[in-house]
Amino acid sequence: MKSPLDLFVSPRTIAIVGASRTPGRAGYVLVKNISQHYREGRVFPVNPAAQEILGLPCYAHLQNLPEPPDIVVISLPPRETPPVIEEAGKAGARGIIVVGSGYAEEGEEGRRLELEMVRQARLSGLRILGPNTTGLLNTEKDLLLTFLDFDEVRKGSVSFIVQSGTFGGGLLEQIRSSYFFGIAKSFGMGNKCDLADEDALDFLEEDGQTRVVAIHMEGTKNGRAFFEKARKVTPKKPVVLLKSGRTPLGARAMLSHTASLAGNDDLFTAACRQAGIMRVESIEEFFDALKIFATQPLLGGRRVAIVTFSGAAGVMGADVLYEEDLALASLTPETIHSVQEAGPAWHRIGNPVDIWPTEMEIGNERAYELATRAALKDPGVDALIIVHSAMGESKTPFKGFTLFPKFKDEFPSKPLLSVLHGNCQFMERARVFLESNGIPAYPSIDRAVRALSHLYRYTLHRETHERGKGS
Amino acid sequence: MKSPLDLFVSPRTIAIVGASRTPGRAGYVLVKNISQHYREGRVFPVNPAAQEILGLPCYAHLQNLPEPPDIVVISLPPRETPPVIEEAGKAGARGIIVVGSGYAEEGEEGRRLELEMVRQARLSGLRILGPNTTGLLNTEKDLLLTFLDFDEVRKGSVSFIVQSGTFGGGLLEQIRSSYFFGIAKSFGMGNKCDLADEDALDFLEEDGQTRVVAIHMEGTKNGRAFFEKARKVTPKKPVVLLKSGRTPLGARAMLSHTASLAGNDDLFTAACRQAGIMRVESIEEFFDALKIFATQPLLGGRRVAIVTFSGAAGVMGADVLYEEDLALASLTPETIHSVQEAGPAWHRIGNPVDIWPTEMEIGNERAYELATRAALKDPGVDALIIVHSAMGESKTPFKGFTLFPKFKDEFPSKPLLSVLHGNCQFMERARVFLESNGIPAYPSIDRAVRALSHLYRYTLHRETHERGKGS
């Protein structure tokens, strides 16, 4: 096997040390998640005080298992963990996941424990994921090797490498419940005492299910290895990275969270740029960028059209296009004419295409249908942002948004983004409809334009790399 | 009367020229909105082609009205508007609202029409609001003098001065449907051919219902008058301003939207700062700031505590506190001890207060109750941000958020903000609960800290002014 993580994402046998009969406990949810969903391997609960857990026979010690465990998950108080690693080695295990907290992030004793764990693992050739991790997901095989209690995880093309446990859990639950996009793999890295971001990146580089890589990190222990690996991945797949601890105050908080050390943040930013990583500054920018990478084609050029119900949103969009070094497309006279003639004589069409007056004449759906198709057909338009705005739904039927998936199919090479304003029940219903159909929806045009700008910069990075290979 | 707008917000008689029997039309919604809600005045629909509208007798012309109209609302094609202003003057009107579009924003002819309207108005001493406006709201008197079809407008303390119609409508509908806060007055300014932002500001300065002023503008025709007025208002009430058209591209788009001219944006920003106006950059920052000003006390100092279920959110919060020149509070040994002893021995408490391990021991509600009260009681804490995170609600009961309104009552002098992560149905339910109870909720700690920073900078502005008066 090429990557040490190959085994972690499709083990034939998994032992859970610290398995529990108490619903809600990590050792319970782990057994439940795996036994209920995973079909390609068996799970062995280990707990000397239990006979069975969730109908599965429970074993007192690792040496009692009916066959060697590929992976041993340890969910025990920190001090009890190192001896179990030694036992796991003797039982023939090949990988360890340590899900509990209370290690290096809590101080000197924890740091000592981690060193001891790594020493034990090295003796038997074991690799460790964690500690202080929530585990991992492989949706392709319905493997939920985590103590996070998910209702379901939708399959998709975005893979995560996340450092923090509860944060990563909240992130994945928000993505799932919001229908943003589907997940391929997710690795909870925790304190990274052994396996690190570059190992996960190395695995994802070749993973056929993964089209986009998303990373949340507080720190990396081997920046050189990480950026070298990233440089190889970004010409194939976009890598979007959210890093915390960028200020002295954040760095201090980070030390007691994941025991990460902050380097110079400006150097980190520069290294990201050089490696073709898209660094984002906030959770929202993270989701915004991932949504567009997960669903849209690359962006062929800078020329953006905006079709909008709100002229003010058009002006705001123009501001952010300018700041992000993108441009407003010049529409052809044919495009302008075709929209112009459907609206009132006094209303002049330009880009942004303000269709409020047109909508007053021919209704919401027809106005959006007309303007959207005209803009997407225009050879001078590289991407389209559509702003939809609605009062209460009991009022005028604001149904234009239901047409957009059709346009995505009709013009597959042009990125298509939507912005939703107004009534919040409408916004949420329209958002779920659009995102379930692969059209990212944003709550403001600012955020749509910034996401488009990530797509454009990534496209340039890819093109630069292609040219480099060609010459 | 002091302000020309006094009459606009409580007219005894209102004529609607261009009243319509067709549901959905501006001239229909206007009659409906006023006749169904407003109790302190009468509405006279004017339309030569109708006998009655919504059960009200309809008049052919303004000269036929049974008594002089205080306010005449004109909803007609642009070219038909100027003669009606002349008629309105003869009929004894004192104010005009022109709700249609197709004026200066559409080019030369529209500009000419506006000049003619103003000329006609001056002849009879009339003042004009608009054109290209959606109208105005005065919730104190249930006056919905607008063609926007609201289900209801909640009364509150935030007043709006908005330039753009459909945008302003979407904004107000989002605030209403999202339960962000209640509205006092709202003035749709439109192209500002006569009445301008400074007139609205002058009115709001003395308005007892208004505690916070929110402005969206694309341009101002008399910057000096506007900033002079603002300088008088900001020591009494916070003024939050969102201005578009800050770049050359945005400025060009703006010209065909509200016919506004952009000045130098850096000078505008400097003038805002000098006048004590909080300028924001996006719709979301606008809402984020207004939510805190509408519900929270002033911020007595820079020392912020963070109680969080997610250590990663704590680190992110520390980063933004640093960037915004705020600080992490140093908790007293008593505060630390009281939280420490409820959690596992290996977990050390600091600020950010990471309560995930504590929660594992004593449950979600008790952990939040304990840590929140301890932090708010701490004399070294000026404000508190609470981060709540939840998986599906069918899982562990994440009810800690239900306790926060109690703390708001117990510690009324310390700003209390919440951040919600995780399951999106949970987030929305918790958000509505919290915001209905006067605790602003944010989808990321970045946005909570930035809102707090607006509050802090405004508090400093107020203090500087108070000191200036004292000396």
C-alpha cells in the first residue's frame, strides 16, 4: 500500500478499546457508527466490564480478539493509553486512532504521554492518528470511524483534513444539514503526534473520490514537508485552507487547544501562495469557496455578468469585482436588445442587468428566464451571478430561482452562482433547492464575488502549471 | 413643526394618485397598507377609471377630494408626474412622495423631469420624497406608507434611511422574517431630488422611538450638510452606514441605478470617522452591527471573555480580538477555580474557557450555566461571547442556549453575544430564540467580535464627546 492511510480508510477489522454501553459516550457511538454502516469489516468492542455492546460480543483485552485488528481505536483516559499501544502491537494491529483529549494540549504531562505513545508505536511499526481527534470518515464505504453522532453523511467530492475535534464535527454537521455539498473523506488530525497533514494530503492526491481538499489547521509541525506535498497536489485538485492562530493572541490560545506552535504568519501566507493553496480567513469564506469548487467548472476569464432584481446589489457587486480584480462583462448589443425589448421603454439595460422593471412587466419567472439565458449565451460573459430577492412568499410568486438548474445543464462551462435576499424562509428554501442542484447560493453578492475570485485565481494557477509542463 | 418629515410620518389625509384595483400593483398595495393599518388618518384613492378601491370611494382628480391631502403619493409613469405636483399644490397638499422609477437614474430625460418636479414643488412650498422610492414606515403609528407588501413590521428602536427601493424592501423583509430587531421609522430616499439624508437624520435626532440610525446610501448630493448633521446625532445615537459605489466600477453602476455621483471614497471614510459614523462594508456587517446596537449596553472596556464548546472557535476569536484591538480578559483565580473543579482533573481552564470537557462531565446546560455566570461575575470581564455548537438535536440535548436570556437580565451592564455552530436547524431555532430575547447571535465568532468592536469604538466616541462637554 502506498499511503499509511490506505489501511485507516478501509480496515477489515477494527477494535474499540474503551467501548461503552452508555449511549452518548464516545466508546458507544464509535461501536454504533461502525457496526450500523460499515459493510467491509468487523468491529470488536473491548471492555473488561461488559459482555456485549449493541449486540456485539465484547472482549476483555486486545489479546482475546478472534483475529488481529487492522486498526485499534483507543478511547481511554490519557494515562491508560500508552500501554494499550504496546498491547495493540502484540495483537498484530497496524494502525492506532487515539480519540480522547488531555494530551499535549493540556501541558507537560500530556506531552510526555504523547512521546511515550509514539515510542511504543515505533517499536511495533504502528502509525497513530491523533490524539485529540474525532476520528475519520470514508463515505465511499460508509465508514464512520468517529465518535461524532451523525445522522448521515452525504457522499460527495470534498475531503477534509481538520485539526480540531468539536470544530470539525460542527463543520461536518453544518455541511450535512445545510446541503452545501457531499463529503468524500474526512481526517480528524488532532495533535498530530505521528500522522500529519502531509500524510493525509498524500493520500488525497491519489484518491479517486476526492476533487477538492479542505484543510483546517492550527499549526503544522513540518511546514516544509506540508508545502512540498501541497505543491504537488494543487495542480490536480484545489486545496482550500483555513488556519487559525495568525496573531499573537490567537497563537497563545492555540497552544492550550491543540498544542500547536505558531510560526510567522506572513511567511505562512506566502508559502500558501507559492504552493497554490487558497488560504481563507473565516469559516464562512471557507464554506463559500468550497461550495464553488465542489460544483462549478473552472472560470475561463474575468468577465462577469450580474442579473439582479436589486440595483443596489448590482452596485455592491461591481465594487467587489473591482476589488478582486475581476471585471463586469460588456454585453453584446443583441444581448442588451433582447432583454431591453421585454421591459418598459424608459428602462435601459446594461451590466449589472437590473431586471426589476422587466419583472414588473412580464413577471418574475419570465424575466429571469430571459435575462439569464441571454447573459449565458453572450460570448463575452465568462460567469454569471444571479441576485434573487423576495418579500413574503404569500405575495408575488418569486419562482425565478427554480429555473437555474436548467441553465446549469445548458451552459456547463460557465460558472453560475446565486445570491438570495429578502424573506428568510424564502431564502432558506431557495438555498436548499439550488445547492441540492449544484448551484451555490450566497447571502450577499460580496460573498459570491469573493468565492468567484478564489475560483479565478485557482484557474490561473492551473493554467500556469499546464503551460509550465508544456514548455 | 420642526422637521419637514414630521408631516410625512403622521399625516391626517393621504391621497394616492395612480391607485389601482389590481392586486400586486404599487397603487393597490399602497391603498391596502394604509387603509388596513393606519388609524390616525384617512386615505383617498385617486384614479379617474375606478369607482372604488378596497371598499374606499375613489376620486377622479385631486381637486375632487373632500378635504385637502396632507400628503400626495404619486404612482404614475414618469412623464405624468410633474403636472400632478402642480395639482397637488392647488389642492392644498404639503408633501409629495414619488414612488415610481424611470427618473434621473435612466438618463437625461429623467433628470429633466426631476428638475421640473422640484420647480413645481417650490412654487407651492411642497417638499418631495423620492422619486424612485418605496415610501416610508412609521411603526409607532402603524403607518405603512409604501408599496412593499409586508406581512407586518415589528416595532422597535432601529430607524432606516435607505436609498434603494427593492434593496431596502429586501432588507426590511429580512429583518422582519429573521427577528433581528424591531423597526422605528424607515425612509426610502430614492433619488433625493429634494428631501435628503440630512433631513431624515435631522428628524431622527429628536425622534423618541429611535435609538439607532441605519443608513444605506449610494451617494449624497450635499456631503457637507450630511456630515454636519451626523456630527450632532452620533453623540446621542449610533449611526451605522453602508455605502456602495466605493470603487470606479461600482460608481459607474451606481450612476444608472440611483443617478448618484461618487466622490473620493477615502475622503468619505475619513469624514465618517470624524463625524462618529460607523461605516460598514457589507450587508452582513450592517446587520451584525445593528443587532448589537439595538440590544446591548455600551461596552465599558476592552476585556472580553469567550465561553466555548469548540476550542478552535476560541482560537479564531482570539485572532480577531487581536486584529480589532480588543483583549482577552484575565480571569480571576476564583473564576477559574469554580469552572475547573466541575470538569475533569486533566483539563485546565483559561480564557477562552473551553467547556467541552466540562460538558462531558456535567452536561450541556450545567456547563454553560456555570461558566457563563462565573465569567459575567468576574470584575475583569467587560463583555462575554458564548459559542454554542450542536450536532443533530435528536442527539445529546444542546439546551445551554436557553439559559442566556436569564444572564442578560442578571448582568444588564455587560454585552452578551452568542455564536452558533453545527446543525443548521438547531442554529436557526436557537438564533430565533436568542434574538427574540435580545441576544444577538452570529454564525461565526469572527462576526461576533467585529460587531463588538463597532460597539467598543462607538462607546469610545461617546466618552470622548462626554469629556469634551465636561471640560
